[in-house]
Amino acid sequence: MTKPLAIVAVGGNALILDDRHNSIPDQYQSVIESVQHIAEMIEAGWDLVITHGNGPQVGFILRRSEMSQTEVAPVPLDYAVGDTQGAIGYMFQKALNNELQRRGINKPVVAIVTQTLVNSEDPAFGQPTKPIGAFFDLETAQQRQQELGWTMMEDAGRGWRRTVASPQPLEIIEHGVIASLLAQGCVVIACGGGGIPVIRHADKQLSGVEAVIDKDLASALLAEQLGADLLLIPTGVEQVAVNFGQPDQRWLSNLTMDEAQALIDQNQFGAGSMLPKVEAIMRFIAHNQKQGKASSGLITSPEAIKRALAHKTGTWISS
């Protein structure tokens, strides 16, 4: 019997608790804690592809590059995405392998550098809206904007962050390789940071571009291309809420596609936080509906994954 396949899209911010815990050892400790919950899914019989964000980590690389530009050449953004895929992928690969060994599960874990095709004419290149890097107060954000020419945006009440272009993902270049690794029984770590953004020229050659792809949308696309059964997006809350942070806040356990769209139309979900997660899941479900395949999406916190899969918490989105 074929095992169900889930894409688990871990956020880059999930690896950084706060400004005092952003070192590599701190991030690895967060990964160790995250993979405990992911390992429970494998133990329960799921095949998995783990994707991850990289906003803060790419920001750190670019900041180091700016500070050292008189000594070494700056790092282009697409290469910074590749750097984080390797580093964060290594953390998940090592931590999950150790956790599976501790549980007596003999299953290979492999991280793959992944490219994502985008359109060079995507209007996002003229409207940089994807937040990356650290959070700043308003004064510091204005200073960076003036001195470095950054575009800045306020991110869900947590502070100000640099923004870059975020074009729509069109194809996960390595999806066939990922499918092959899954067929061999591997747990695959892929699409880090949404994938390295590339464009394809008329002669089929690929070139990297300065952008960051939304990892939830890229994860949804990968889920579509792999025919996954579930798109799971761990986040900072156990459930999605309406009127978030207000006295009449209400947690949601289940949403149909129509209900989710109605809430989007009411601007219930933050553009820099919950909205892309809900939209990614809706995109995934809608694609599978056209293919005649039933699928669903789940948003919950990492520590609540086991209970959420048992429908005891979390927010499920389905057709």
C-alpha cells in the first residue's frame, strides 16, 4: 500500500526564537526540536518532503556581505539563497537523521539544492514586497532605507524588514529527482527558501535572478508536481484565527475553500503572515481538484502537529 505523501513547509523564522537566539547553534537547537514532531509523522507512516523558509538567514548573509564589501566581493541574492539551502538543509538532514536513529527508524534523509523557475517579466520585479532578514525599529529601518537604498515594510507588528522581489513560482526544476528519491524511501529536504529563482532562456539555459520566492507558494507547487496528499504549514499558532489580536478573536478548526476565500476577501489574514499560507494551500487543493484528486491543507504549530493530524487542533482547509 502506498504511503500518503505530505509536504511540510517550515518557516525560516521558526528557527530563530528572538534576537538573542539567532546564532547557528541556536538555530540548530530549534531544528532539533522541530524534527521531533516531524519524526512522529514518519513513524505514523507518512512519506515526507520538508521545505523551509530562509528570510532571516538570507538577510544575515546579505548584511555580512555589505559589512565586508571592502574585503570580499558581495554575495548575489540567488547565491545567498543557495547558501541557506545548504546550511539549513544540513541542519535538518543531520538532526532528523539523528532523531530517526534514536527511534530505531532506518530511513535515509537527503537535502537537495533546488531551483525554481520564474518569469523574467513577472511584475513582482517592479514591486519588491517579500520581507527578508532581521526585524528593525522604525528609526533603523529609515536609516537603512536612506543609506543602502533598501525598500522596507512593517511585518505583522513585529518590526520593519527589508523587502525584495517575490515572483510567482512556475516550476520546481528538480521535482523529478525529488520524486525519484521519495520512491527510493528517502525523506527529502528541498525548495529551501522557495528555491533558487531562475529564468529559462530561449536556448533552455538557466540564469539566476535577484529575488526570493515565497516558500509556501513554492511548497504548494512542489506538492502539485509530486501529487502530494497533504500540505502542512507549521507556524507560530496552533490554529488560524479571524479578528486576530482583537477582543472578538475566534480560532478556526475547519475551512472550506469558499469559506477561506470569503475571509481573504474580508482582509482577515495578514499579507506578511497568514495570507500566503492560506493562499498556498488553496492553490494546492484547487490544482488537485482539477486532477480529480482529493487533498487537504493543515496549518498548526510544530508541537501540535501530532494532535492536529488527529483533528484535535490545527486549522484544516479542504474542498
